[in-house]
Amino acid sequence: ICGIQHLERAGNRLTLFDSLYFCIVTFSTVGFGDVTPKIWPSKLLVVIMICVALVVLPIQFEQLAYLWMERQKSGGNYSRHRAQTEKHVVLCVSSLKIDLLMDFLNEFYAHPRLQDYYVVILCPTEMDAQVRRVLQIPMWSQRVIYLQGSALKDQDLLRAKMNNAEACFILSSRCEVDRTAADHQTILRAWAVKDFAPNCPLYVQILKPENKFHIKFADHVVCEEEFKYAMLALNCICPATSTLITLLVHTSRGQTAPWEAFRQLTGTKQTCNRDNQQSPEQWQKMYGRCSGNEVYHINLEESTFFAEYEGKSFTYASFHAHKKFGVCLIGVRKEDNKNILLNPGPRYILSSTDTCFYINITKEENSAFKKQEKQRKKHESKLPCHGASRLPVHSIIASMGTVAIDLQDTGCRTSRGPTLTLPAEGCEEGRRPSIAPVLEVADSSLQMCDLLSDQSEDETTPSDDEVSAGLEYAKGYPPYSPYIGSSPTFCHLLHEKVPFCCLRLDKGCQHNYYEDAKAYGFKNKLIIVAAETAGNGLYNFIVPLRAYYRPKKELNPIVLLLDNPPDMHFLDAICWFPMVYYMVGSIDNLDDLLRCGVTFAANMVVVDKESTMSAEEDYMADAKTIVNVQTLFRLFSSLSIITELTHPANMRFMQFRAKDCYSLALSKLEKKEREKGSNLAFMFRLPFAAGRVFSISMLDTLLYQSFVKDYMISITRLLLGLDTTPGSGFLCSMKITEEDLWIRTYARLYQKLCSSTGDIPIGVYRTESQKLTTSESQISISVEEWEDTKDTKEQISYRSNHRNSTSSDQSDHPLLRRKSMQWARRLSRRVPRHAGKTAEKINQQRMNLYRRSERQELAELVKNRMKHLGLSPAGYDEMNDHQNTLSYILLNPSPDTRLELNDIVYLIRPDPLAYVPNTASSRKDSFCNTVGQDTREETQL
């Protein structure tokens, strides 16, 4: 500019502004031409400057664009002003996947008070296309800020304003091949954040339990392998514990499905329930409604639910709160104690300063209470004061987080208290006596024997068979723990540790000569765990199954089927536990399965292998596990298989049936639920509802929920048996038999348990016959429909046998066989009549081959292998098939829920050791011998 103005003094005498105008017009390639240089020095300068600009300016623009793109990738900085005025949390991950991101966002923003929070993601890798696409959605773009950086750099922590963050979530990468290295990275991130921002609350996820003690300073820690193995262990004795815990730790308001669309997809007809309401899929309605129950807390003196029970026993408050409001009181915490007590028992007296923990569809603060209508009061006042008519109707209307609960009129009471009496004896013979009332303050003597009844039976003098079999177990703490930081648990132990050679199931030694599971002659069925290696987390599978409160006679033998031999440290830890064995083998090998006793097993637990967790294509990490489990499902249909998957989305392939219209309809419903942004879109899948499949990523929400509910990790650890607090109860189950159906309803069962044993029921596991009207699992095409037969009795018997032997996962049998029979019929018509005997023989052979279903072919294969290995095929039951049943959980069902045969009730039982006096032995002999028999008859359902 100055050069043009200086040179043009000899020509046009341009001003400084004219020179500026000329340069801008020229270098912007506009070139109006109203101002031009007049002398040759000025023209030469313009030419030189244009040549230089053509070379320099593109380079400068490229560098500016590169800097802008890099700034966009790194995300810039989180505004200091926003950090001081708004609240935010930081999420530190090594690599961000779309599933992890959506699980965190859906669970974090499910709580109403977190809607104004910002989420700052600090990740060292570049944002991938899927994550970028999601974060461009307006709902997330205004809340989520992605910063590319490392938690080990103070500059990046300063960019994320870690000092001002409300919390920092540090998640491990579970898809890494080396999980120990992934834990080391998590530990360093936690140390770096603690060093930079000491006051920032830390929520850390760790993979292996041996690395947990490095981050004990964190406010909340979730160890993946601890929770995983404990949950899989409880699945073997309390069915579907994994589904129960998953539903409790997820935020849900009771998910429902478009029932009319489901009815059209499946072709099911509408049926009427007991209330004459149209219910095409009653189990899904009940299961979906009960899935909305969560754990909440409130101070007793501030509660409408529990304030009136101050000074009364815990079981009394739990029963009456459930009867009146439909809430399930499960635990309590004293003001001066940080420990949570699950069902402390009938001797615990509630105080006004106690914090109550309860299960309900919503928390009390979001509930609106209304009195019952006068007409309903008048109607119920005319009804008798006993039986099911006195049961409160659990009327819950879920709408935008607010629940309206009808308070039932409880004015109809007798002098004895809120008892549930049975009809008169003349109405039905053989009735048992009425249920005893739940006392406000427990009777010390009677209640003590009730609590210790099972223990007294367990502590009786062992029989000669038990002594000869070596069943004299001691109770104590395991003398050796495989890692630092494990919570000590009182367990059944051996008086002397077993030699390592005797732990090997399939090889004899100098102490015994057994080489297979049958030779041991176990009285209880086996629990088989198929894992790749014997990691320290596997120790947490054994401990809950050998806890002291498990009856000695009900202990199941545990067989570890390992791909790699265990090390000496692991064997040192398990050699003190009774009936724990290992075997080197794989579920790929049928011979290994037969040797480890799969035909005598009650449960088969298939643990996801670490070496297959990482795959080039997402969701392919479970391919080998799914195919192996499908093979087990086909070979041993009566075996209860519990599978762990890396990706929850892959559970749709479990027990896969290609042409099952019912499963296809559930798949379409899952897609619709996923489009709605549901946290548990897969909850209606039959394997998940039945508790046969589990993914550890389902428990990621446990860490996220602890930001709002800081007690959730502690309650979950108590339920799983990972922690044992003195005075706190434990999770167990009981089965409803024909002798227990007189109780009729869940409310009466609640009263029966609270008044006798002090147990608190929290849910029901129900199994029903699966009525698949349009599924090909029920389509059976018999030859008699296409052949002219005369024996109708044979036809009926064949149809029934064929229906039972037909596998539910047939792929092409009905249509292909139908065409083949038509083709055979045409050929048979062309055969001359004089060859009748030969044709009959051929037809008979053809009939036998047809009747030989795929199930029978697989049974022949298994039996032949058992004979080859020298095993007796007597224990193999190929026809016991559970494929035509469905199971689901009713979490905290309504009080008027009818009990059904074979229902399994989840119980939180009080700690038997909490009320054992010092003179327990003498009191057992003098008192329990006289009252114990009557007590057992009263407590046995």
C-alpha cells in the first residue's frame, strides 16, 4: 500500500486511502479499473506483488484451514465462564464407541435434576463418524462437548475444567485384548485426575479385581469381574438374578409395547384375564409394568410411606407399607453408620433418623396421594373383612414421572390386628390355619427359632453316610484370598485343604481313582463353568455358592471347565472349598463336555472369552460363543445354559429359531423400542427375560446411577454377596408348590413370610407354557395327512409323539417334507399292485426314517460318544425340552397378584448370625427341641 502511494506521487498522486482501495480491489480479483498505476515502477511493483500472492496466499489459507480442522477435532476448550455458572461432568475414556456413549447419555439424563448438566468427553482418539453424527443431533449438541486429549496432561484437564467438574467418570476399555493393560491405563488416569483436582468425585470402572486396591481412594468403584461372576453364580441358585439386578439398576418408568401391533404381527387372539380385560400378551404387560421399579431412599421422619411406623419393627413396616402403598421396604441405614442393612430382621426397631431404602415404580417425592372414592368405600364396606377382599389394589398410574396411589380404607380391622383370615372351614375342607399377624415388636423367643430353624437343621449331628462321604464341613473365613481387596465372607470350608491332584476331575491320583463326574456319585446336580482362564474373578463365583447361609445339603458341586490350566495361586484359594473341581477342556469338544458331567448338570455357565472380545467387525466378538451355546442348546435341550455376551444386541441370536414368528415379532418390537430411545430395548427378548443371557455392559448404568444414588453400588454388592455386613440379610429364593397355593396372593405370602421367618419378598420369577399359535415350532406335518391310513389311534399317538420330538429350531422340515411326501405319494401310485408287500416294506422304512427327527439323531450321536468314552447313557434325557416355555420376572408385583404353581419368589432373608446369643447351643437344646417342630410347620410354605 505504501509502495503504490509512494511511487504514484510522480503520477496520479494517490492518497493513502486510494492506495488501500486499489490493493484490496486488485488482490481480491475484482479489478474495477477506476484506479490504475500510471508509471512503470508502480506497474512493476503490482506485477511482483501479484506473483508473490499467487504463491504465498494458498499456503497461508491451507495452514489456516488445517489449524481450524485441528481445533475442531480437539474440541477447543470448555468455557471458563460456563464452568463457573453451569454444572458439568467429565467422561474419560480411552476409546469412545457409540453404544457406550448412548448408554451413558440415556442413563445420565434420565434423572430430572440432571437435565441442566453438561457432559464433557475427554478422549485421546479422534471422534468416529457414528459418534459425530449423534453429537450433531440438537438434543445432544447443546449438552455434550467432545475434547480430544489425554487425562494425563494437565493442559487437557485444564481445558475440560476438571477443577470445577461435579464428577469425573473414568471407564475402562473392555474390548482390549490385554485387559490388564487396560486397567493400568485406567489407574493412571485416576491418579492424574486425583492429583490435578483432589476435590473432584471419582467414579471409576475397573476390569480385574486384583487391580482394585490401587484406586481405593475413588469415591465409587465398580469391578467388572467381581460383579460378573457373583451374578452368574447367583443365577444358578436364584434364577434370572442377572435380569433382576439389571432391571433394578436401570432407569425405567415401566416399558410397554404396542400390544395391538404385536397382536397383528404374531396373529394371537385377544384373551380375557380375570378382570375381563383384553390382554393379547398378558405376560408382557405385567413384566413391562413391573420393570419400572427402582430403588429409592428417604428419611423416615420425612416419609409419608414409613413415618407412621416409627418405633415399630422393620418387618412390620415393610409388610404394611407394601399392603397400603405397594412399596417394598428392603433396607435401612442408621444416621451414625454408613453401612446399609438389607432386611435387618424383625428385631430392628425403626427410628425417626433412619434412612429407608425401598423399591417402587417412582420415588415418594414424585408421588401424589389421593383418598379412595366414597363409592368404592361403600362398596368395600359391604364386603367381608377377610380373604382377598381386604387386599389393597395396587393402582399405579405412571405419567411423566408422577404416580397417583390410591390409599385403601383399612378401617375394617379386628382386635388382633391386620390379619388375613381364610374362609370358613365349611367352604373347603383341608384348609390350613390362617396366617399369623405381623407383630409390631417381634417376640424374641419365637422369632429367634424361626430365624435359626434352617441353621439348627444344618447343625444337627451328621449321619453315618455324611461322615463316610466326608461331608463334615467347617464354617469360617477362607484362609487364602487370591487378590488384595476381596471382602471376607463366612463360608463352608473343609477341615483340611484338598491336595491339588484331587482337584482335577478327569484324572485319578493316589487319593482317588475317579476319572469322570459320574464316578463321584454326587447327590446334587453339578454347576459347570466354562471359562478361558482361571482368573481371580472366578473366585467370586465360588464364594456366593459356598456362603455359610446356604444349607449344607443343598450345596451343588462346581466344575470349572478351563481352556488353560490354572496356576498354583488359584488352586491355593479353591482347595479349601468343598466339592470344587476343575478340568482342562473346551465346550467345543463333546468328549470334554461329557467327561465333566454335562448330563448331570443343573446349570451350565458360559463365560465370554477374553481373547475373543476384540474383533475386526463390531458385534462379531460373540460369534464363537453364540455358536457354541447354540450347539449345547441343540445337544442338551434340558440343560439350563447361562451365557455371557460382550454386546447386549447379540442376545437376539441366543436359542435362535429362524422361522419362529413369535421371535420375529419380538424383534420388530425391539426395533421400535430402540427408536424410542429406550434404555432396555432388549428387555422383551425371551432369553433376557428368562435370565439365560447376560452382558456386563448392562451394569455400566450402575456406575452412572451412583452419581444420583450413591447407595446403589453398596446395595448391589450386598444382594450379590460380594459384601457381608453384620446384621444385613442376603438374597435367596423359594419355590411355590401345590401345598403353598392356599396362600393365593402375593400380599398373603408377604404377610406369611414377615410373620414367620422375617423374610422380605421382592419379586417373583414365573414360568409359563409358551402358546405360539403361529410359530413353526408347533407346526408338525404328519405323513398320515397325505397317506390313506386306517389306524386312527396310531395317527393320534404319532402326532403327539412327533410334536414332542420336533425341535423348535427346525429350519426347513415342514415344507420340504411335505413336498417330499407328495412326490413319494405320486411315485407310489405308479408301482404295480402285485408288488404290494415290497412297497409296504419300503413305506415302513420311509416312515421310520421320517419319524427319526433331528432331536433323535442328536441323541444317538451323544449316546454313541458316551458309550465310546465308557460312560453310561442312562443320565441323558433327550426328550426333556424347555423350548416351549417362557419365563419372566415380576419385580415388586402388586399385592393382589395371584400366585401360580412353580413360581420362584426372591427373598431377602435376615442374617441368621445377627441374633445368635452366647448361649445359643444350650438354648437350641432346651428350647428349639420343644418348639422347633411347630415352628417349622408354621414357617414352611
